[in-house]
Amino acid sequence: MARVRSSTRSAAAERNPRQLTLYTSFEALRDGLIAGADPRRPARGLFYVVLALIGLGFLLQVSHLATTAPPSELGAQITKLCGYRLLALGGLLLAARVGPRRLEPLIPAMMGVTIILLLLVWVPGVSYARNGSHRWLSFPIRWQPSELARVVAVLWAARRCVQLGPHVSDAWRGALPLLAFGLFLFLLIVVEPDFGGAMLLLLSYCATMWVGGVQWKHVSGGLLLIIGPALLLGATFVGYIRERLSIFLGDSTNEQVSSAFDAIASGGWFGAGFTQGTFRTAGLQYQQSDYVFSLVGEEFGLVGMLIVVGLFGALLVYTLRLVGSLSDRFSSLVAFGLLITVVFQAMLHMQVVTGLAPPKGMILPFLSEGGTALVSSCLAVGLALGAAREEQGGHAP
């Protein structure tokens, strides 16, 4: 690993300084500013932020159930919420115990299983379709393999960047094969159809590539070549994409988006109070999942929304501090890629709910309904914490 890091630096030094990669910048930051920093400090901060988000998410889901679930089922539904959160926290602690280095030799097999799972969503009997989308498997419980795919995709990209060493900055040996595989994963998810989920996977995958040493011009060019035609074809031939772009551009209106705005506006500074929201029973569907940020605004007001934004901002800060304190290249790439995926997803959700992005069923990590998403996000955080643990020779962060 040390030889790979050394060769990467040598290759970077031989290139034009204007082509300095983001990862090399992280190395310079670590060497010049926080060399020898203890990764356990940002790891602890990250853990506490995630606990706060999980707790807030639990309160939001209980609030939603309090006025939507039949009284006879409320206890069972809350027990289910607790079960998912215990499972997610267990997954987080297990992932932190295992760490990314132990998983590195298993990544090809994990990717193979992930591809098979993404294909199984089209197989009757083991899959579940809703609203024309084939995104779920129904064994042993209903879950989305695309959530797991984002985690495995980052692990794959990090491993390949390390394996390529100084060749990662080469267009033909580094960028093109990596982008081609990312396009393959993108297509597997976009045909479900899940354009937002596919976009999120591609963004996190390319961010890991960029930090891993692929030149920005190759990453940005690849994204334009993939996303540009996909948007053009979608806007031309796919009805739901065309409709959502039309809503975003102001050519038409959407009741969901309008209701989300009204819910946020009704909250004022401090909100209507816990369980006092009314828009979920007045036509705003999926407020517990795709529009949960509007529930924050309705019941906890602008102050509550700023707290949520601040928590995700803190998550980003702790992410950068943690990445900067790791000396192992693979571990730092994994930590960055997995945590930036959570940040990307949060940003996209809040932009959709506030009208800054086209409508899309994008959940808010840790806060929205959905057991698979919660477990996947906690696994991502757990692996990042595991990287900090490995850095300290196996001691818990």
C-alpha cells in the first residue's frame, strides 16, 4: 500500500500542477496541516451526529404514525420502527468492527452478488413491483438492492483506484474502464426505473474516482456523456421524467410539491409542534419518506429545518476531518465515498422538497421511512468508523 501511495505521488509530481487531483490535495492537507491527527476524534463526532439523526428520524416517524396508523396497530408499528433502528445500529457496530480492509479481498464477490440482486428485481416470485417500478426484492423481507449497490459501488471504485496506482490518471487504463463499469451499474438501476437512485450511485461512484486520482476532466466528461443523453432521452420518451422536468421548469404544477411548500410555510419559525402536523392527512402523500423534510418544517419550523441542515453539515465536516486523518489510501477512499453518498442524498432530498431540484422520490438518510435505506446508511457510516478503528491498530473509535 505504501508503494502505491508513493507511486501515485510521483506520478502526480510529474504531471502539470494544474492537473493535481483532489486526492493529492487531501494528501497535502494531511501532511501539511493535520499530520498525525487522531482519527478517533472525528469518528466520535460522526457517530454522535448519526445517533442524533437516527433519534430525530424516530420521532418524525412516530409523529406520522400517531395520526395515520389505526390505534390498534400503532404499538406494532412503533415496535417495527424500533426493530429497524436496532438492526441498523447493530449493522453499524458490526461494520465498524469489520472495517474496510477486511472486506477488500471480498469486493469482487460482493459486486457479483450485487449485480445478480439487481437483475433479480425482474424475476417474478422473488421481486415486488409498485407503481410500475421493479425496485424491490421480497425475500426474506421487502428491500431495495439498489441501496446496497451504492455501498458496494464505492468499495469497488476505491479498490480499483488503489490497484491502478499511478495509472489511475490515465484516460484509457484508468478513467475509461472505471466509467464504463459505473455506466453499467447506472443502467441496471435506471431501467427499474429509478433515475434518482441511479444518479446518486453514479455521483458517489465518480466522486470516489475523482478523489482516487482520476483527472477531473475525465470524470466531468464522463458524467456529461452519461447524464446528458440520459436526461435527453428521458425527457423525450419517458413520461414521468418529462413531467417532473416540466414541473421544475414551471411549465406545470404538482400537488405534492405545492403541498410540501405549504407544509413548510405553515410551520413558521418553531412549527406546529410534535404530532400536530395536518398536511399528511390533507393530501400530502409520502410525507414520512420522500417529503420528510417538509414534516420537519411543519412540526418544528424553520429552526428545526436549520438544525437538520446543521447536522448534515456537521456530518460533512467530520467526513473531511476523518478522511484527512487516515494514512491508508484505500480506507480513506472508502470513508470519503460512503459518507459523501449520505451527504449527496441529503442534499438532493432537501433540494427536491424546497423546489431547487426536479421532483424525485429521494429519501432523507436516517430520517425517512424505510428499513433498507436506514440499514444501508448505517453500514456506510460503520465502515467509515471501521477505517478509523483500523488506523488506531484495532482500538474502537
